Amino acid sequence: PSFCKMGYEANIKSAQSDRRQRLIIIISLVALSTAFFVVVSLLQPPSTNNNGAINNVQKSAAKTLAKMKQGTGKLRAGGHTKVAPGALVEAEAKNNNELVPPPPSQIGVSEKEAATIRADLEKQVRAIKKTGVIMETDEKSLEMTAKLQDATRTLIKLRYGDFGEKNIRVRFDLEFQPTIPDFAEKGKEGTLLIEMAPIRLIPCSVYNFLEIARSWKKGAFHRNAGHVLQAISRSDITERMPFQEYSKEYPHKKGTLGYAGRPSGPEFYVSIQNNVQAHGPGSQQKHNPYEADCIIGTVIQGMEDGTVDRIHTMPGKEFLGDKKKWVLIRRMHILIPGDGPDGYIEFSKSPMVIPDE
């Protein structure tokens, strides 16, 4: 009996030893499998589809693009056409298979809201202007004009698009009348191409002219002076500039476009000579040594090809009373950076039909 008992105990101990060995083997296999999957996962590239941060950026950009499209306003003058800058950004993003979120200044505000903010600031600046204070040195005036400029930059970006360092352009379609000396040789057609000044320098002047071009009805060069060619402007913009915006970085050099009068606008002129002294700070009055004509941009096509010189051959000097001697500005086109032949595409154009007086 004792012999049988000893054999039974030995069998139990053997079975227990076998179970321990199997358990150790199983645990080792599980550990090895876990280590294998960890190594494999570390070697694989991260999945952008499952990356929460990237998904959040995509959602934010999509919402912003939607806001831009909702914010684009309608043109006020009938017959104009317009390309929504928000749609251009979205289309470019799709073509390049990448996200192109708009600048931070456009996020969280619609075009309508930005226009309301700007209009309120402009009203306040005009009120300061009426007091006769020298705005270029007055602390309150400088604060308010800076706010108006910031609001104007935001509205330009929302309404026309944000193109970084590239500037918006405006093309004039001209009509020379039979009174021009070379009419029989060159005919009636002509073109001027204007590049707007950088909005980081003079946003209010640029915005005002874009609104003139966007709602253009008619106009003409009607003054043939020795230093400027001045034009009548008929559009939805009838008020003068809220203040004399000027930057020493963009002076009245030959070929620049400026607003006529003090306060300036909406009539404008092309400088056919260097007018830094005639229209720059301290000119045309003695009260304010800092005040200058507002400036708009530069003629980049029309100076070298002789178009400006041809306008200068209008029969007569200074203001011409006979409308048959004028050079008509039949149409204005706003051009924004894009995939066009010259790196620009048409944003809007005024109607072909010129309204009666």
C-alpha cells in the first residue's frame, strides 16, 4: 500500500510540473506576440485619416471656406459680373489636393459684418476730419484712422480675396473720339492697366477705387494739364475720401494714379510727371504741412506704349468744356491674381451700355 501511495504522489507532482511548463510557454508566446505587434506598429507611417489634429484642421478650414462663400456680397450696379474669392480658394485647394485655409483676419466675420464695422469707423473718422484738426499728428485721429485701415484691409480680403503680396489691378477700356489728332491712323480704342498700391500702405484709397471700378457707370479724361490728366468719375461712389490717406513709401511719381481735390476723390488723375512736390505732403495749402493727395496705384500698361501720351494730345489745355474732345473711359475691369494668361483673372466688369446724364 505504501508503494502505491508513493507512486500516486509522484504522478501528481509530475502533472503539476507539466502544467507549470505549459503555462510558462503560453505566457512567453503572449509576450512575444505583444512585442511583435508593438514593433510593427512603430515601424508603420502614421495614418493621416485617423489623425485627430489633421481632421480638426480640415474641419476648421472647411467651415472657414463656407463662411467666405456666404460672406461674398452682390454687386450694386446692374450688368456686373463677379467671381467669389472663397470659391477660388476652394477650387485651388481641390486642384492641388490640399487645404488652403484663408488668412486669420477673415475667420469669424462675414463680408456683411466687416462692411458694417468699416462703415461705422468711417463715419467716426469723417466726424474728426470736420473738426479741422491736423489728423497726421493728432493722437486720437491716428488711432481712429489706423482702426479704419485695419477694417478696410479685412473687408478687401473678404470681398475681393487675399493674395498676399500680389496687388489687384484695374483695366480701363478707353474710347478716343474723332477729335484726337491721330484718330484716322489709330482708331478709337485704347487701354490703361492700373496696379493698385499695396493695401498694407494705403488700404482706404485702394478700397475706394475698387468700389468705383466695381460700380462704374461712365467717365472721361477731361482735363489736359501739363502735369496731370484728370478724369471725371461716375459710379456709386459719390463721397470724397474720409481722410487724406498717404504713405511716403508710395509717392506721387510719374505714372501714378491719385485722387483729385482736398478732400480727395472721387475724381482722379494720372501724373504725367513727378508730382511729389505738387501733390505730396504740404502741397496746395499752408495749414497742414503733412497733408497730401490720396494715391491709388500705378499705370503698368499705357505709359510705355504711348497711350498716356495719346490722351495728352486731346485738343486744348486744362479743363475741356467740349465733351467731343474728351477721351472716354467706357468700361472698367477688376482683375485679381489667378490662372489667367498674365497671372490674373477677371473679377468684375462694368456694363457695356453707358447711361445717359
